[in-house]
Amino acid sequence: MTPLVLLDYAAVLVFALTGALVASRAQLDIVGFAFLAGVTGLGGGTLRDVLLDRPPIWVADQTYLGVVTGAAVLVFFTAHLLESRMKAILWLDALALGVAVAAGAGLAQRLGQPPAVVLVMGIATGCAGGLARDVVANEVPLVLKQGELYVTCALAGSLATVLAVGVGAPPALAAALTALVTIGLRAGSLALGWRLPVYKPRPPRV
Amino acid sequence: MTPLVLLDYAAVLVFALTGALVASRAQLDIVGFAFLAGVTGLGGGTLRDVLLDRPPIWVADQTYLGVVTGAAVLVFFTAHLLESRMKAILWLDALALGVAVAAGAGLAQRLGQPPAVVLVMGIATGCAGGLARDVVANEVPLVLKQGELYVTCALAGSLATVLAVGVGAPPALAAALTALVTIGLRAGSLALGWRLPVYKPRPPRV
Amino acid sequence: MTPLVLLDYAAVLVFALTGALVASRAQLDIVGFAFLAGVTGLGGGTLRDVLLDRPPIWVADQTYLGVVTGAAVLVFFTAHLLESRMKAILWLDALALGVAVAAGAGLAQRLGQPPAVVLVMGIATGCAGGLARDVVANEVPLVLKQGELYVTCALAGSLATVLAVGVGAPPALAAALTALVTIGLRAGSLALGWRLPVYKPRPPRV
């Protein structure tokens, strides 16, 4: 199994956990858990594959479907052990974001896409699953939460892939760096309040 | 015309009716009716075709576009005759769900996809149109309504396709069984309150 | 550069401006501006390209990514100069709608698609970016605002492409006519209250 495939599995698993946790907050049944786990876990990779005109990962390899189902079952029976499901969602989402960005940017890189496309694929793969989860579950998308870094982390991570491969780093190292940068920035935003200046009109207007 | 194509037409027509009924609740004009009818009627099949890398059904055969337009016009001029549009939406949606699941799972089966992919394609084809309708119209998605079976019905129906074809049933019989199982479960949920146990944390937490 | 490519650039740019303006209303940071500008600017063309099984415009030509980023930066630093950002969004969106419909219908026409598909591609290209913007930013979709023409404008514009090409007009003239019809209708709806009769049930029911 190549590192890229391992990354894909990891991203799918952790995003699926967040989807199932959101399902637990909505008090759905086990199939609802699996549905949201699937949308969240497979959304980003599916979008990337459709855009790159490849068969979706889970059509080519059905193990992914087992992974999201397993994540759903696990959360259904153990989520009550968590002290705060919201906190678990935020931190697992940060982890999944990092791994998914590494997988998405890495794949685009390996397919020989130019740097700008690598950046977009990293962002799309990282953000689409969580965005779909939040839109479907009618929660405020993490992607657009004001005063937090999110897309910025995915962008910085994808940039790490481009730069690392540019200076000749092996793909596995580039992927590790990418995940580290993405997760590190997101963790800094969640725990320490790191942020970029937000738009503020001088005199308030509509 | 093969049975699969007939199923596709039927699913598109009935889903389009539900889209137009939602448009009537939002008091849109006739073009808004056609837009929501099209999104709902063609959403599921289009998603399935994009995922399976086939041209969308309505690009290959424009009759589908006539069907959704016809459904929109019909509803625009007759919806006021209905006693309850909400009830009509729920029951037509149940009917459309069953037919769409049969069409989606049946096509994936005929293309030689493995069982897990057949299940997902049945669910995606069945649920995507209604989900798009509800997200666009800003209604609570039927897919995620707490305490009702919805995705479960699509899953059970798709399973019926896999099992029926597995034991050698002809495609038409498998499709009929699939629609029956899906609609039966959904009807039981709507009329008799059938449901799966939902997730409930022992002590309430956030 | 062909007229169709110029149209695509213009539609992407103006839609990106509206996405960035919506981001300013949500008080996002500069990366959030670029994200919403990208979703809005590239959403319609990407949908069209996926449906027509072509690589998305911005994978084939990364200038588009520069265009949406530039639009985001521009708006981030100048939006406070606008008297009403809501008004700017509405009118830029009208302009973008017209250009995008011309680009979408024109491309479908050039690829030899039948008239019904040309109509749908014009509507999808014109409406998908703004719809994605509004769904992601949790605003009421312009597409479905009651008592305004929106999809109708896209439909009329696409019809202009079909008719103009049908009577032998050169593509550039057809595109100009399409944009004119679409923008004119939308402007009439915004400024003069043009509208189609909306659905109204005789006795109010649920």
C-alpha cells in the first residue's frame, strides 16, 4: 500500500468519525450515522476524483465503504463516553483536515498538475467533506466560521506540498510536512486563537 | 424501452412533482417550479451518472427535460386542488424514492459494480434529488428527519437488488422487489411510526 | 483568445466579486474572501464542465485561479468604499449571470448539443455559482427569491442563443444578444419590479 493510499484511508476514517458525531448531536439512528459518516468521509475525495476525472476512490476500492460504516457503528455505541462531542468534532476535524489536504495535494502533485491546481485540490479535498457535513446537517460550516483559520490551514498545507516537492523532498516527507503545517495552524487557531485580520468596514454599513 | 429506462422516467417524474410542490409552498413562479422540479427530478440520476462517469441521463435523452417541465406545469395549475401539499410531498417522495433506488441500484448492478457500490448507488440515486430540493429550498432535509426511516429504506431496497440478483432473479423482478421494499418501509415509517432506535446519550451533554 | 474564453473570464471575474462581497458581509478574512470568490466564480463553469465531461476550466487554464484571487484581494481592500454592498452584490450578480449564461449556452451550442441541453447548460452555468455562494454562506438563494425573475432571465437568455444560432447568427452576436436579454430582464426585475405571476392557492392551506 502506498503512503498516499494510507493517507486517504486515514482522512476518510477521521472525517467519518466527525460525521457520525454530528449525527449523534442530531440524534439520528444508526443508518443516519452511516449516511453522514459517508458524506463527510468520502465527500472530499469524491469531489477531487470527479474534478480530476478519475473514478471515485470508493468505487475503485470498497474498503472505504467499510471504513465509514465502521466509524459510524463505533461512534453510535461509544459517543456517550465523550465528555464533549463538540470538542471531539473540532479536534478530529482538524486532524482529518490535515491528512485530507496531504492526500489531495499529494495526488494532484503525483498526477503532474501545476502548482495552482495542486493548491486547489488540497483545499477542495480537505474542505469539501466537512462542508457537505455541515450543510446537510444544517450547522454553521466550520469552513466559514468567523475569526478562525480553516481554509487558510488547507492553503498553507497545500503550499507545503508544492514547496517540499519543489525542493526535491520525497512524497512521504512532503505529505508529513503538509499534515503537520495544516494541523498545527488549525490547532493554533482553536487553542490559541490564531487568526488573520478579518474584514471590517470603517463605518458600519449594510 | 428497457425496464430500467422506464424506472428512470417514473422516478424523475414523481420526484419532479415533489420539487414543484415544494416550489408551490415557497410561492415561486412557473420557472421556479420548473427549476426545483428539475433539480429534484434529475439530481439523483445526475449524481449517479457523474459518479459512474456516464453522460447525465438528460444529456443523452432530452425527454427527461420535457418530463420535469411537464410536471412543473401540471403542479402549477393543479396544486390548489390538493387538500394538503405537505402530505402529497411526503407520499410522492416515498414513491419516487422507491423507484429511484430501484433504477440506481439496477443500473450499478447491470454495469457489473460490486455489491457495496450497488448499495451506495441505490442510496445516492434515491436520496440526492430530494436532498438537493430541501437544501436549495431551505427546508429540513427529509433524509435527516429525526425519528423517521429514510436512508434506511433506500439501503434496504438496494440490498433487495443485490440479494435478488444474487439468487438469479431477472432484473425486472429485482427492481419490483426493490421498489416494494423501499416504499413499504417508508410507508410504514410515515403511517405507522416504524423507526430504528436513535442515538441518545445517557446523561444529556453538549 | 476566442470570444467564448473571454466571456468565461468575464463571468468568473464578476461572480468572484459577488462572492468576495458576500464574504465581506460575513466578516471573513482574506482567505475566506478567496474561498467564496472561488466557489462563486468557478462553481457554474465547473458544474457545466463536469456535466459535459470536460476537465474543469481552471484545471485546463490556471489563469482563472488568478482571476478569482485577484477579485478577492480587490474587494477585501476596497469594499468599504461602497455605499451599499448588498446593492453591489445584486447588480454585479445580474451582470455575471448574463455573461455566464452566454458562456454556458454558447459552449454547449458549439459542442453540438441539442437545444434543450443548451438551455439547461445556460441555466446551470449561470445559476450554480451564485447558488453555491448563497448555500455556503447561508443566505437566502437569489435563485429562489420570491417575486423576482432570476432563473427566468437565464432561461430567456439561453433561448436567445438557441434562436440566434438557429437563424444563422455568428457566435459572438448570439453571445451578445444572450447577455443583453438576460441582464435586461434581471435589471427590469430589480429596478422596475418585473415579475411572473407566482403560485397562489385560492384558499390558504398547508
